[in-house]
Amino acid sequence: MSGATDHPALRAHLLEHSVRMGDFTLKSGRKSSWFIDSKQTVCRPEAMVLVADAVLSVIPPEATAIGGLTMGADPVAFVTAGVAATRGRALKAFSVRKEAKDHGGGGRIAGALDPGDKVVVTEDTVTRGTSLLEAAHAVADAGAEVILLVAVVDRGGTVEAMAAAEGLPFRALLTAPDLGFDFEGG
């Protein structure tokens, strides 16, 4: 389930500012003729509200927190929580560290996440979905309940099945085909 027709302005912004053509090596080591740096959209002022509106349009009303693995999730989570707050919707925001901190409060969670929270785990771009699932496991380990995984862009087409295998629903705001490309697979 994606939303090229639901989010045309977001799609246009991604195509203009985030998609690059060339010879790229992905995180998985695979080669690709295109790359998407979604942060070039998520972090630009004219697109921040577009991203937040799109994310807010898919998350359930019972959600109390949003976050994910740092760095990919951070701008999505924080801009969404900020825009939600201006509209009377309380969403806490947090980051999941790549490794547990061994000083201060310790742990993998930075920010506002409490046991029992109903959580949306997010990411800017996913290919395989491993970062989303890693963050979901850290959230569950912290005593919160993951109710949805959301990516701004799904370039791989494999995340939904991986998430379903763990009983987690997944939504992509846009997919590689929405942007005019084939899925890259995992």
C-alpha cells in the first residue's frame, strides 16, 4: 500500500531533491542506478509539513510515540511529533541508538518513550527493512508496543512481508514504483 496519488506534492519534492541517478553501492553492497537520500526532502523546510502530514495520515489515533533507528528515523519522527503537537495531538518522539550507551542513563532509547506506549516505528527510506525491525525490537525490549512500521519511501519491496512475519503492520508513504523505479529487493 503506497500513496503516489495520496501524496503528489511529497512525491514531486522527493523526485526533485532526493532522487539521484548514477552508479551507487547500497548499504547491502548491491549496485543500483538510482539512489534516494530522503533526508534532502525530510529536512527541507518546505517539505517538513508535507512529510508530517503524510505520516500523520497513516498512523492510528491510539499512537502515543514515534521514533526509530537513528539517523534515518530522527527527522521523520521529530518533525511529525512537532507538527502533531501544533494540532493538539500528543506524540512523544525518540531515537533508538545503534548500540546501547554504557554511561548516563544507558540503554538504546534516547528521548521520550515509556513502557506501555503505543509506538509507530519510522524510517526515511527502507530497502530491506532491517533498520525498522531492529528499532521495533528495541522498542519492545523497552516495554512499549509497536503498532505500525512506516517508511517515507520503500525502495525494496520486501519490508511488508518481513514485518508481517513478525505480526507488524507496515505502510510506505511512497514506493520505488511510485517514483518511477523498479523495487530493488532485499
